[in-house]
Amino acid sequence: MPQQVQGVVAPGKNEPVRVETIVIPDPGPGEAVVKIQACGVCHTDLHYKQGGINDEFPFLLGHEAAGVVESVGEGVTDVAPGDFVILNWRAVCGQCRACLRGRPWYCFDTHNAKQKMTLLDGTALSPALGIGAFAEKTLVASGQCTKVDPEVSPAVAGLLGCGVMAGIGAAINTGQVGRGDSVAVIGCGGVGDAAVAGARLAGAAKIIAVDIDDRKLETAQKMGATHTVNSRSTDPVEAIRALTDGNGADVVIEAVGRPETYEQAFYARDLAGTVVLVGVPTPDMKLELPLLDVFGRGGSLKSSWYGDCLPSRDFPMLVDLHQQGRLDLAAFVTETIGLGDIEQAFARMHDGDVLRSVVVF
């Protein structure tokens, strides 16, 4: 029968979030109910609250989560009650043209739970990225559950569900950083720092972190940056070229999502180098570049959505690397908080005071 749990709801555009009683239905065919153990506070949740994604209020926020499968619906065979899972928002269908061509990370028909979670009065909730994990339990499509080693800390594992995966994947999957490459990362928040960590994992020889905040640059060094550039006081294009024998970096990852920083990334790459856009722009932003420069410089201009990840492949691998001591996921956790502390966590995130606040249940 349906369950009542506590969850964090954004009732309207820019209104303070509040803890409400949420009704979770029994899982239907292809669905699973997951008991949440930890969920990171991601900038995307703030975008939802601000109305920057869409206007389908009220939202049940939270999506960067890990927990234990409590129950499954008819036909579910990939997970079972008791499995420890990381939730993902790209549950591949296996049938679309991208999946059938062996490129499931580009799946064009990802799916979510078909039933709606509601407030007590029956008001349907829109779960953030189809997950809604700022709640004691949530309902998802079973394909959104990726089993990993249950020995890993939930507060650490959940971060792979969004931001950390996006950054690491931008470097390894999209940018295809290789041994000995030079890499520049513009924007050193959670995603940018994850891109730094990903470049380090891939064996990059030089990793240049660029930001306007010295605190963030210091953190990026701890994640593996070999050089830092404060672009508030220094031209980042000139600095990156100076650090790469005048050539520019082999791969430049733009983790801000603004036309100005994208243009910097474009001109800071080597000829035939690669630019990866992982920062999320707003719908009104426009980019203007001389087409001759796009043609003449060659190389690749790529966008990275969710780090081009395949959760079933990437999540267990990255958890394994963390447990081997080769990827310090715990370094991304600035603080652990309670369900009632999310509004304050948004403020700290906006001010750049935290890398990640993580709600622990």
C-alpha cells in the first residue's frame, strides 16, 4: 500500500523549499521504491527552485543519491530488494537508434517512473530529473538504479549520480584525455573539480585549473591540478598558452556554461585540440565566433551531457577506483546535513562556500 514519507518540495518559483509529507505509491511494472541513504545538493536542484528548468511546480527536489532498493514492481529483474544502488537520471531504453547502434550513452528515449508521487492532498509532484531524492524514499524506474559495492559510503557514492560523474566523464569519455595530454579546466566548482580528477585519472601530464576564486583554485590543486590561473586578474587564454609552450591545451573543458568562458576555451586549445562544454548555459545565451576560426583551427567542439556516461559501466568502475584509493570521492563532500537544512545549503553553494553539501538520512 502507499507510504507516507518526508521530502523537500519547491512549491513555486524562488519560494523557499519546505519539508512536506509525500505519498509514495507501490511500484508498478518496471518501477522500484528506493530508501534513500544520502543525497547531494546539486546546482541543478537550485535551478529547479528558481524556475530555470521548467515551470512544472511543485517539484520534489534531489537527484544525486544512493540508497537501498525496498521493493520492485512486476517484471523487474535487474535489481532486487536489498540491493545498494546509485540513482541515475539516464535510464537507457535499449531500443532507440542510439542504443541499437551501440551508443547507449546517447539514448534518445530514457525513462522514469510512470506513476506520480503526490502531496497528501493528491497534488502531483514533478521529481527533479525524474528522481526526487530529497526524501526518505522515492519511486523511480528500475533502470535508474545501478548496483554498486555496498561497502562504499552512501554519502560518497551518491555524488556519482550527477555532478562528479558529469565532470569525470567530460574528461575521460567526452574529451578522451590521454596519457601525457595537457588539459585546462575553466570553472572549478564541483563539476570542474571532477573534470580535474578525471584528467588526473586519465594520465594527463599538465592540468591547468582556471577560476576567479582562489579558494576554488586551491581545492582544484588538491584534486590534481598542476597549475592554477585566476582569470579575474590574468588573461586565461594567454596563461594557458604560456603554460603549454605557446600552443594551447590538448583538451579544454568549459565547466561554467557562459559564452565568455566558452570563447576562452575555444582560443585556449591547441590546433586540432578539443573543447568540451559541460557547463550548463541558460536558454537565452548566444555564442558568436568567426566561422573561419572554427574551420581553420580544426579539432573538435563537443558538448558533454552527464559526462557521456553509461551508469552500468561507469558507476561500479569509479566506486572500485575510490575503494582502491585512486579516486578520492570523499574530498568532494564538504559537509553532511539534515533534510531541513537544504535552503541554507543552497545559499552556501551559491556563495562558493562548499563543494558539496550532502543530506544524510
